[in-house]
Amino acid sequence: MPNLTTPQTDAGSVVANRILDLLKAGSPNFRLPVPLANFYYGDQEQVPGDPVVCVEAGLKGREMHATQNRTLNTIQTSIFVYHARMQQIQLTRLEADQLGEDIEQLLHANLQLKDVNGNNPIVIHGFVQEFDPTYVFRTGTLYRTVRMTHTATTMTALAP
């Protein structure tokens, strides 16, 4: 049973922003360094650097829980990794995949999405549900891309 005394959120933007903050704080430990200026809220039509990480709020579902106007919420967040360094294609693909794996590992080490100081959890639990290594064209450039879907569960109350 979740700890209902800890405030949780039902807002996708709050979850996406927390994930973005955690990724920025964890980036010095990634195998492929990502400058802080290359993290964005929302997917980008033009990729303004290399590598780039974008975090965007996604689908939210809600179902009534048995008691006290509570709802069980499922909040999805999309995470996109873009990489197009001019080098051997195999190495670029490997680096994009490893960056995605580092992001996945960082998020799995913090299932409740506590803040960068290890406080204030905002979800019951969350995890990377989908990990999709793929390719994307942006403004004439082919990027090695990893698309991830982070799925979080929260419980909140509707207004009485």
C-alpha cells in the first residue's frame, strides 16, 4: 500500500520536470557527456547540439480507487536521446544506446522520483517501460535516437 501521507502529483508536467532535473544532475556520470545546455523540456524540431536529451509529458490515465475519492494515476513521460557525431556509425549507435541505458539506470535507482537531494518523492513508483533504439531525421540530419517511455504510478484525491 502506498504511503498516502507523502504528497504525490497527478500532473504530467511535474513528473517530466522532475525527470529532467534528475537527468541534468546525473549527467556527469553518463558514459557520453551531455552538456547541461543540451537538456530540453519538450521534443525539439531542430536538434541544437549533440548529444541532446529531451523530456516531454505524455499520456495520463486515471481510475477511481475504492475509497475517499482517490484515483490511481498512470503518468507516462517520453525521453528522447539524439546523437549524430561525425564518426563511425557503429560507434555513434553504441554511444546513443549507452546514454539511453545510463538514463534508464539512473531512473531505476530512484523509483519514487525523489528530488536531487533524495527528498520529496512524487510518485509511488516509476520505471522505464519502453526502450526503443531507432533513427530520426531532423532538419536533414540522421540521428541515432533512443526513445524511452517512463511510466509512473501515483495516488491522488479528487476535490470533495
